Amino acid sequence: MGLMGPMRLMGLIGLMELMGCSGGEDATGQTPTTPPTPTTPTITETAITFSGQQSEEQAVSRGANRAYGPYRRAAGTPLSDAGVRQFHVWGYKNMDYEADAYGGTQTVFPGYTVNWISGSAATTTTNSNGWEYVAQQTTDDEQTIKYWDMGAKAYRYFAVTGGLNGTYGANGAYGAYEFSIAADASSEGARTATPYFSKLWFSTGNLGAYPDKQFGKPVTLEFLKPFARVRFLYKYSTPREGFKMTEQKFRPTDDVSAADDAKAKIARKGTVTVHYPTEGTATKEWYTVVVDNDKSTRLEAFTEDFDPDNDTKVYTTCDNGWYWVLPIISQGSYTLTVKVNNNDRAVTVPAEYMTWLPGYSYTYIFKVTEEGGVEIGWVEYAMTPWTEMTATKTVYNW
């Protein structure tokens, strides 16, 4: 008995050593597996990034009152191509956005400075197109990275280039942020100095309703100047050489027979205030215009006729046939007065076709008949983007 105890103990120790050297196999020769340690799922956050481009809507409307309707959108040229290297952006998210509900608005971007840095695209998580907002301010206000909130019901963004002169206040049934832009179309230098403003970027994150504005994608802001362009031209029922056109003027009807210098005439300088809704159901910007008191910047009339058949024509009072003017939502009718072969002729374009939206060009076309008149039934109205020189097609409104 005294010998059996130690021998059995040694055998047990030997068996344990043998199992230890076998790589952990059990009695069946299989290696037991260890369950993986549970880990906490990681949530990938998507940084908010920006891209700025010049607006280039491709649209021709049958009436000015339809200019706010659906139109085809094409990719614009980069804002940096216009020499713009900075804009300031505001962003808001709605946490309980519904068709008829207000409130729940949170500020995401309180006027962040966004700078364009050449060759920097995709070098950081917040830079997908050369525009960077993180740590771009030189003030004590630190600009930090912002992430998409996929649980938000809606987002909206807007921006302006140049200095900051916006004011915030209640506007109607919902809040709105307002930019008051000093706009001057009286010269090329003044137009260049006038800042761009963006259209309102809005999305509910609905993949079907907003395929190009989904949460998580770069926010592409479309910028434009607060101006409209206007020109007019003649179409002839017989060769143009048979007509002598003199003293043509296209101006507000109220000014045709008035000798009052206080008439507003055609404004080219003033203040354009762009209003952006920050909450509620409104999803489009709107604007108001205050004309400058300096009457020397106003146009007496459109006197240059755009001639598509004469590339050598020298324009003395406008830019290649275009007159740059302040936008206007509501104004009266305009009357064309002209001498055709020394005969006085006149034709009036009703007020409904005299809405000038910012960022658009307007061409008014008048047909001159064999009798030397101007047919009112053939007055045409064509609207094209201000970045284009000619209408994409002829549109008749009469």
C-alpha cells in the first residue's frame, strides 16, 4: 500500500504532462475551440463635407410666373474657377420635421468659414472637393468636424461669399436667416465685387425624393450672383437690309410718356436681401430688393439690339447685347418704341412677362413685318441661364 500511492500519483502527473505536450487535444484527439470574446459594435460616423459650384439651371419657361417650377439641373462649374476661395455656411437640422409641423430645429453650422485649398481634395475626412472648414477660422472660435445625424428628419444649408452682413430674425410663421447683399450691376468691376449667394440645399434624406441630396453625401451648394440679364432683338419677315431701325427704346410703359425724373426706371444698384427658411415646411429661398437712391446708376432704356447675324457689331452701352439689372419679382409692363423706315411704331409686353429672377437671362424678340410694323402677336419671350448667351429654344407666349 505504501508503494502504490506514490506510483499512482506519478502516473497521474505523467498523464497530465502528456496532455500538455499534445497541443491541448482531448481524449478524442480534437482541439477544443475557445468562444470569441464579445465586442461592442462600432458605428461609422460620416463627416459632413461641402462642394461649391456656380448655378447652371437649364430652363426655358413659357411664362415668368412659372420660373419657380420644375427645371432640369446640370452640374455647374466649380466656384473656385470664378476665383472664389471662401464662403460662409449655415446649416440646420430638423429633429421632428413633418409635413405640417414646426420646431425641433438645431443649428449645425453657425456661419462656418469654408476655404478652398488647391490640391487638398480627399486629404482629410472633411474635404472631398477642395473645400475645408475644420480649423479654418483665425479667431478664437474653433471650427470642429461635424457629422451627419442619420436620425434627423431634414437638413438645410445655405451660404454666401464675401463679408458677413446677415441678420437673423423671425419672418412670418417660421424663422428665416437673411443676407443683405449690396448689389451693383452698373459696371463689370462692380458686378465682380458683388458676392455670390447659394440656393437653399434641402433634403429629408429620402433616397427617392432627394437622390442627389442624400444624408452622408457632400453638400453641393449652387452659387449665383444677385443679377438678371436682359436683351432684345428683332426678327424680320423679309431681309433685314430692307428696314431702317432708329430710336429704339425698350423701357417701362409708365415712363414712355412721362417726364418725371423721379421715376425708378431700370434699377442696376441696390440691396438684395435673400431669405432662407430655417424650419417649417418651406424649402426654397426668396428675396426682396431695395433700389439705391443714386439715379445715375439707373438705365433710361434698353437701346442696344442684340444681332445674332452680325458678329462685328460694336455694343456701346451694354455687354454684348446684355443689360445687367437687379432682379425684380413684380413690375409693370414694358413698351418698345421704335421708328421703322421713319414710321413710329410701338408694342407693349404685359407685366406678367416682366419678372426677372436672379441668375437668369431674358431675351425679348419682336417680329418686324413687311408693312414696317411690329406684330404684337409675334412678341416672344425666352428665358435662359445667365451663364448662357443664347436661348436653347424659342418659346411663344401669345
